[in-house]
Amino acid sequence: MATPTTPDRARLRDQLKASGLRVTAPRLAVLTMLSQRPHATADQVASGVRELLGSVSTQAVYDVLNVFTSANLVRRIEPAGHPARFETRTGDNHHHLVCRQCGRTEDVDCVAGPAPCLTPGESAGFVVDEAEVVFWGLCPGCGDPDPR
């Protein structure tokens, strides 16, 4: 995994500071990993962080991911039947394409209009501010070998 360039590192430091978070090596490494590999699982993030820092506990990575999710630096998505994934694209109410076979996940811009993109027929008194849509199928690598 490539190490971030100085301007990228400065941008990541600024993101942490703007969120009121201390700048630490594990936090920078998690942000670096997720900026290079969006939709990574916690285990994938931990592996990438270890490539950058050497020894770091899986629990430390989970703790950083939880802090980042609470601070809205990272979004956690949980496609049914697949491990949770993390991404740095937050606040724009985008959606996802998920491969049923391998779990590959890709961003899809909001399907129509500003957030929440979709309006329920009945809101039961809720003030809706976000809609989560997951499109399921097979990615090009897993596509049906016998399309008809």
C-alpha cells in the first residue's frame, strides 16, 4: 500500500483536527487506508494499517472506526449477509451496488434529487433525512457465465 504524500497527509490531519479528534498514527493510518480502499471491512482496514504501521491491535482499529463513525468521518454500511464495510464518503446520502457473490461494493450517486432521495408514502410522523438503497447483483468478475 502506498504511503500518503505530504499534501494528502496534511489533508488527513486537517480532517481529524476539524472533527475535534487528536491526530495519532493509528487514526492517520485508518484514514489513509480508507481513502485508498473505500468499502473495506474492519479486517481489511486492520491489515492495511499493519502494512503502514507494523504492529497494531485489531481492537485499536475497531476503536478508531467507531470514533470515526461517531464523528461522521467514516460511514459504516452493512449489506445483508456481508461484513460491515467502511468508507470516507459521508454526508451525501449516496447508495451502493453490492455483488451477491464476492461482496464487491461500489458507490452509486443519489438516485433522484437531494437527500433523502426517496420519500416514503407514509412517514408515521418521522422526519426523514436519509434513505439507504442497496442495489444487489453480480459484479463483472462474478457475472453469469451463461447469460441468456
